[in-house]
Amino acid sequence: MPIPMTPAPRRSLRRLLWTFAATVACVSLATALLDACGASSPGTTTHDAGPSDGTLDARADRDALPPSDATDATKHDASLPDASDAGSGTCPGVGDPVACDDGTASDACPDSKMLGAKTSYHLHVTGSSFAPSGACVYVTPSTCSTTNGAVLEFSGSTGTSPGALLNGIAESSPYCFELISVGWDDNWADDGLTTGGPAGIGGNVLAASKKPQAVIAWAHAHLRASATTPLCATGGSAGSSLLLFQVMHDTGQELLDHVQITSATPYARFDEGCDPDAGPEGTNVVCSTLPSTTDPQYAYLSGSSNPGAVKLVQGDTHDPECDVSGHAQTASERSALQAMSLVTNGFAPMQMKKTSLSVYMCGTVPNATQGQAVYVFGTNADLAAKDSGPYTGLISLNLSTSFYGCKAGTTCMPHFVCDPGCATEDYGQTLADRMVLATDMRDGCVLRH
């Protein structure tokens, strides 16, 4: 049963709200936001503080078996730390993968780098499927007397800029969240290895997704106010893919009560994105308002090229031939690229029973994020959300509590919004958008575990 779509905010309302609150919002977000305060003009592409030459933006940055059926994809991992038996969280950590606090935050991650943060940590992240890595974690406490939940924030591109989409809004009333901004020392999607991958020189993004798995597990054990505090997450563009890896392949369904993604999802099918011969999608588009020229290629941006995105994904996959014009993708290269994608070969439809999911997209001027989202959420997901067509996506919900128009115990699609008033990856660029996202988090981030 599809979930009714919440109508997208009007652009005129957004401009009014922005004018009213610009000063407060910009001061709060000046250090944190990935892009300048304010909305980008339609038809342009904005980028985070990672690679700045056209990379997949974020609000917008692995070999596990896919779920075997469409019943309950939640998998228990005995190595997951529990808040009641998690130790101090300091290094050395125990587990594979595992994150631990190495005590270097005062130098590596000073609180002053994130306006509003009161505490910071530097985590050392290790595992057998990737080279050792690290991440800064900045904690902005709720300003309310009672904290409603903890929200992890992940940015796009390489993820090295701390996520901050909700900062300046969601820590205050009526939302009252503790915000946990994560910024990676280096590209989270690069496994850092020199063997394996499509070119034999490393580069397995599915394996690299174990890094955020470890950070999420550490936050679940050590940053929640209590065992009954919900833990939720938001991420955009490559950050949306990071979170989808968690719920589709890793242990996100064990830990996250609500996931919110914007500009989803550039890492659905690396083989399609890296294929210079991949063609336009025609009517097979995720949002009905997208043009028939929408294309999954990383080089694709409606009306222009997107070489920065190609460079980013070449770094993720260690495939120097990714989306290079004139390159004929080999069968082995294509197989290796799909094997590290969100939608691996034979991936079966899945249900999430303890994690709700909201998706926010722009419905015009597409790039590879919209072009690849169809592989996860199906054709015309916005129409399905309004009961105007079938839902053909891979992820469904069957929650024990109601979620938007989805009744408890009923199988529904995720909450899905295609905004025809914004372009490329601009959702979240206005104060009105961020208020919508904060409200979604308030309503969706409830204890489900």
C-alpha cells in the first residue's frame, strides 16, 4: 500500500521563510553547511567541500550477501556493541569492523570546527575488509530539557565535510534532537586497499561501507542518552548511498530507527554509472517529472557534463576506465562493479520492520543520482506514493507503528517526495526544505528497537 506523498513546499513560501530567518540560520550553519546558505538557482549543481570540480553533491559520500527473501531483512550481528555492555569506547576496540575513540579529538577534531558542538571525538576505524581509517564526530546537544533522539548526519561526495543539514534547527524546540555530525579523515567509499576490485588494484565500495557501520555502532553504544533513546540518521547524495548500504547490506536495521535521505542514490549500480554506453532512461525514471533524457552515467548532467562525479567514482572504485568515453566495458569489469553496488546481482526485494525510511528528491535537471535511484525505488515512485501507480522498488516497510499514511503492520513503500520545484541535488538548500526535513525526523525518529 503506497504512502500518500506530502506535497513539496512552494518556492515562494521558501523565499519568505528564508527572508524571515536568514540571519539566524546562516550564523548557525556558516561553518557546518556543505554549501553556502541559501538556495541555488534552478539548473545549477552545487557541491560539498570535498572534490569541487563537479562531483556528486551531497547533502550531496563490500561483499555481503543480499537478503534472500522479501520478508524480514534484519540480520543480527553478535559483534554489535550494546549500550549496556559497551565498555568505555576508547581504543583499543574489539570487533570487525570496529570504531574506538583514540583520544586525539582536541587536535584532530576541535569543537570550534562545528558551530554549536559541545563535544567531539576522533574515532579510529578498523576492519578486515578495508585499510584503517578515521572520522571526526561532533556532538551538538539538544537545547531542550528533554532530548527526543540522536541523529547522525553524513555529507556527500567523499564525506570528509561533517554532515550538518539539520544543524541550527533540529537541536531546538520543537524538534529537540542531539545532532551527531560525522566527517571522515578520507573518502569513506574507498577501501584503501591495493588488491581486488574491478581493476585488481583495490576499490570495493561494499567492503568500505563497513567503516560507517562501525561508526554507527559506536554512536549507538556511546552517544545515546539511554537505551531507550532512538538513533536515526540523515544523508544526501553519496551520503544517501552510505546509509542505504547500511540498511540493504550491513547492520543498519539493527541500530537505526529512522533513515532520511536526500538526492538518492548515486551508488545504486556502479556498472551502469561507469558504462559510457548507458543510454537515456526514457519513461523508466524514478520521478515522473524527470525528462526522458535522464541517464545513470556519472558523466551525465542534464544539459552539460559532470566530470567531477566521474573522478570521484574512479577514486571510489579504483577503476580508471569508469565512464571514460570510448571505453568498452568488459564483462569482468561490469560484474565487479555491480558486485560492489547497492543493487547487487540478484538482489531480492526486502522489508524493513524496525527502520522507517523517507526519501526526498528534486524532480528537475537530473544527474546520476536521480538516474540511478530508479534501480532502488522503481519507476515513477512519486506517483506510487500518491496511489496513482504501482510501487516497483526494492525496499518496503512493515512497521509495528504507523508511519505517515502507513498503518501499523501494513506493508508500504517508503515515504517518497519528488519536488518539481528544485533541480539536481538542491533539496535541503532552503530553510523551508530543512524545516520539512526536521519535521520528518521529529515524526519518524521514534524508538522501534
